[in-house]
Amino acid sequence: MRIDAHQHFWQLGRFDYVWMQGEELEPLRRDFLPDDLRPLLEKSGIQRSIFVQTVSNLDENRWVLELAARHEFLAGVVGWLDLTSAALEDEVAEFKANPYFVAARHQTHDEPDDDWILREDVSRGLAVLARHDIPFELLFHPKHLRHVPALAAKFPNLKMVIDHIAKSAIRDGRREGWVEGFTRAASFENVFCKLSGMITEADWKHWSADDLRPYVQTALDAFGPKRLMFGSDWPVCTLAGSYEQVVDVLNDALGPISAGEQDDIFGGTAGRFYGLT
């Protein structure tokens, strides 16, 4: 089973997509829905996908869980939960009752406080996720990677995954700082990583597999295929390339790996991480 572990939907007017500002994001300001994604998955030989939250709104969870019930290729929903809310236990009870709800995410990299993830009220929320076996997605920039050791040590039973290889500066070819934090994060067995969102961190018009290869190889060396998973980041990826190109460039950047390693990165790891059946 080949799985895209990171894709989005949105419907303009349904929610306030506050991040979708700026002229460069104009191509994204239209609806992207399951019927748009299905043929792209089929063309690339991918059977299932994981939706990942786009707004901090519980109603988005409810909306996409309804979509998942109607579209067989949707294997799971990574939704938003308010980690600082006194009602978090109630939120968890609501969403965990739905088998399509597989993990939680907060857009941490948008918080003005770089240390937000270490706040006491956030830690209480993460403890709730750990207690209920709900994985958490780390939407980080390289500067946030320094927090992973503390998080992983404090919550050893909480599975976490770093989205988009922590948005390293591929466009500029910079790896200093990122490599150290990234490889340190990989030393914790409860931390995983998504090979996703990379072409939009490169030069949108002139990227190549050579640009991505040093980052992908670092991830492969640090995490190994059993803790890496492919994610398209569709439709955000369309700013820089097609769905098919995202799949092809990752295969190129990975280089000659075994069929078993391919199976892990393109489905097996995601299936285990999200508890898919």
C-alpha cells in the first residue's frame, strides 16, 4: 500500500485561511478537494492519503472527517486540537471516537514565541495526547529543532513526526544549524520525519533533484527508512511543481535503495505511525 502521508484540502469561504496571503500564493486561492486529488494519486500509483490540518479550527476536523467517510482513498485525518484548552480531554474524546482521526498538529512555526512548544500549558496538552496515544506533528523551522530532545525525553511514549524536514533552507543551500538539530532529533526513537514540502523550500522555478539530494540523504542516514515517510504537501507543492514531479524527484534524490526501503518510505512507515489497517 503506497501512502501519501501529507496532503491538504481547503474550500474558500468555509474557513479563514489566514496564512494564504501574498501575491505569490495567489495560485492556491481556489478550492482543492478530494476529486482534484484522486486522479493525481492514481496516476502516481498511490492508493491512500493522509489529510493534514490547515487552520486552527475544530470544525475543519469535523469537515474532513466527513470527507474521509465518503472518499475511500482518505486513510486518516491529522486535525487541530487546542493543546492549551481546559476542554482538551473533551476534544480528544470526540475525535478519537472517529477511526479516521489519526494525529494532531498545531502550526507551531507561526507562534511569535519560539519556545511556545515548551510552555507549561502546552506540555499539559501534549501529556493528554501521550496518554491517549495520539501522535503529534511538529511543524517546525530549523530554529525549533533544538526543542525536540526535551520533548522526546519528556514524552517518550508520544510519537512525533517532523513535517517537511523542518523547512530547511534548500533555496540557499544552507544546512548549517539544521543538520545538527535534525540529526540530534533523529536520535530519539519516538521521533519520525516526513520527506515533504521540499520543492517549495527550493527555488520554485529552478529546483532539481541535486538541490534536494543532500537533505534527503541526511534524513535517510539520520532516521532510516523505517522512520521516514513520503508526503506530497499537495496542493501547496503546485507552487513549484506537479504532484508527479514531487514523487519523481524524491525517488531521484533517494537514489538506489532496496524495494523494502522504498516500501517503508512510500507507505509502510506511515501505516505504522498512524495505525492504519
